[in-house]
Amino acid sequence: MSKDKIEDAIYTRRHIYNFHYHLIWVTKYRNPTFTSEALVNEMKEILTTVAADNEIVIEHMEVMPDH
């Protein structure tokens, strides 16, 4: 890779981009929702499937009880 290129960036004819998002979903009043390991694993599986379907790379994932 050339030293002028940005690592992991997407290069097109007119644009160069490299998006990173930090997403947080919080339940209303921060009530605990993901309270069991089964619910946590199900949410992780759903998010992983959605990411794979949309060619998204998940760099880090954590499911908190009140998020």
C-alpha cells in the first residue's frame, strides 16, 4: 500500500471514505431488558446477521442489561 493511501478507506473516482459508527440503543427509562445470557446471545446473533447481510464489519460488540 502506498504511503499516500488511507488504510481501510474506500476509494472511488470522486470520493474517499472510511466510516466508523458507535451505536448505542438504550431502553426507555433504562429498564433492564437483556437480563439473561440467552437474551444477550440472541441480540448478538441478530446484530451479527444484520451486519453480515449489509456487509458491515462489527469491530466490538457488548450487550448491557439496560441498553
